[in-house]
Amino acid sequence: MNKKALIVAGVMSGTSADGINVAVVRIGEKKIGRAGSNFRMHQPKLPLHRIELLGHAEYPYPSKVRTAVLAAMNAERARVADLARLNFLLGELYAEAVLATQTRLKITADLVGCHGQTLYHQGEAIFFLGRKIAATWQTGEAAVVAARLGVPVVSDFRPADMAAGGKGAPLVLFLDYIFFRDPRVGRIIQNIGGIANLTAIPARARPTDVLAFDSGPGNMVIDALSEALFGKAYDRDGKIAASGAILEPQLRKFLEAKFFRQSPPKTAGREEFGREFVREFLRRCARARKQDILATATALTARSIADAMRRFVLPKSTAHNTYREMILSGGGARNATLVRMLRGSLLPLRLRLRLTDEFGLPAEAKEAVAFALLAYETWNRRASNLTSGTGAQHPAFLGKISYA
């Protein structure tokens, strides 16, 4: 390899706010292409990466921390002092999670890529104090992580893409393109975390051919309703939803929401599918059995994914370049009822459903691996936002580096 391989710890906290995922990855290159300033002007020739997952772990947030994180997300009011303290507390928790994973694996990372916890994401510019502003905020102090681990930390990945006119998401598509592109098979990489997002990669795709966007809610609405109706943080294996019936009239009404009809690039979060959406969901389903409400929320995720395929992805396929596979990742891939519903929704589309696990990338580790790779690219002074997915006007170097 032309460059020394690095061991990188990727750290991810999703919009479900259920905890911290850590993936330790060895990343190197077989071939170096154009980088740096050339990437801004020309179609990049990306390096041929070697990505080896050495291990991964998951650490739930302490219950009081999760409550504080959820309360801070998209909050109308929040105490500045509490937000500042939460930022430093999460930095400590991220460092402890990486240290615990390193001890378990008997490996020490050279570099950390820490996504942080999203508290607010507004990809579309709106008027604020006389200016149109788009904004995002991922909290978790990277300086604390760097000090505790003694290695550099790349964090705060999304603002650079937004400064370049992008939505700041999805960023995982860079890993999707590097890891899953194929010369013969068109693939749709579908991640179901708190939000569901997809990356459509045609066969023989160049970076500019990739289409990526958020398709709608993933586990976010399901988890919130599971908590509200059954006192459970999530519907384990989809067992509760499996005992319910889908409320078809209500489901059809929810699928008429503006977000689902909006063309890509687009991104979503708790601003679209958080507290207010869940409150409206409960209002419209008020007289139904609780199991039926959860089944309907699960079906909303499955059908909104399939609808996104029909509206925005499959019309772009051709006789010579047909999408044949959907590859599933994220916590939703472990929800058997959701996967069954999704499989049924995909049957008319002739898409074979697979898991990232089949490619050596466990479903729950994928996003952490993605931010390890993005940190590696930033450390090597290469842009890593694929503008065809984020809508940015030019490639950007993602993240800020905190030195130990």
C-alpha cells in the first residue's frame, strides 16, 4: 500500500439516542488517485481502499443521559448551561466507550472519527434574523475525547458540506460507494436507524452517479410509540407489531405527508418525525388497539422506503442498468416484523433483500465504520462528501481535527 494503514475508531450516536456504537477499523489504500485541490475541479479518482473491521461494540446511554439528550433534541427551550454540560459529559462517555472497546479488542486506535449526538438538523435554509440560514448541531466535545485517548479526533462532519450548499446529509453514502459498488449489479443500500436513508449505486457507478437521501422515519416513530404505549424503549424483534393489524386508512394519510413527495436531495430528523409527528400519529389512531398503532408505525417505515424506490430511484434505471439488490443495515435490520413488511413491499419491485452482514459489515456497526472512514479521508486531506447525494455545490473536507 502507498500509505501506511491506520487503525481508526469510529463513534456514532444516532437519532434514536439509544447509545454509543464504536467500530474499530484498519483502513489503508492500494492505489492513490487525485486528491486535494484537484478534487474540487475534476471528477475524482478515488483511492482503492482496504477496510477491515477489527471489532465493534455498543454501549447504552445511562437512562438519565438518554432522557437529557431526548429533551434537548429540537427543544423549544433549553438551558444553555445544561447544553454546555451535556456537550462535555458526552465527550467523556465517548472516550470511555472507545477505551472499553480498545481494552476488549486489545487494540489501540491511531485516530478517532466521532460523529457526536445530533441535537438539531435543519438542512433547508430558513429566515433567521434577516438571513436565510441552514443549521446543524452535533454535540459531544471532541477535545475531551482527544485528551482522554491521546490521539487526534475528527468530529463535526456535517457543517462543511452545508457551508458548500449541501444538506449536511447523508454522509454515509461515501462508505456505501467505496464498499458496495459493483461492476455488474445495481444496488440500493438502505440504512434503518432513527431515520431511514438510502444510497442508490448503479452498476459501474462513478461518484457522480450515486443518489442518496433520507426516505423517512426508520426506528424513531416506532421507538417513541413503543415507549408511550408499552413503556418499552423499543419493540424487540418487532414482536408487539407482529401481534397487531395495520390501520390502512391512517397509513395512507401519513404517506401523503409533504416530506415523502419532496424530491431529493432531502434530509430528515426529529424536526420532521419527532415529538409533534408522534403526537399527531397518536391522535389519528386514538381509538385503535395499541398493537395496531405500533404495527401501523412499522408499516409506515417499510412502505415509505418502498415508495421512495418507486418515485425517485427506479425511474432512473435502464434496461442495461437495473437495480437488483437492496442491502439492509442499521438497528431496523434486527426488527423481524419490519424486515418482513419491507420484503413484502419490495416484491413487486423485484429487489432481492440482503443484509450488510453478508458482506462482513454487521448491520449495527455500519454507521460507526462510515465515520471512521470519513475521519481517515479528512486526516489525509481528501474531500469525502459525494455531492450527488448531499446537493453541495462542490466537494468539501469534512470535519474538524482536535489534537491530543
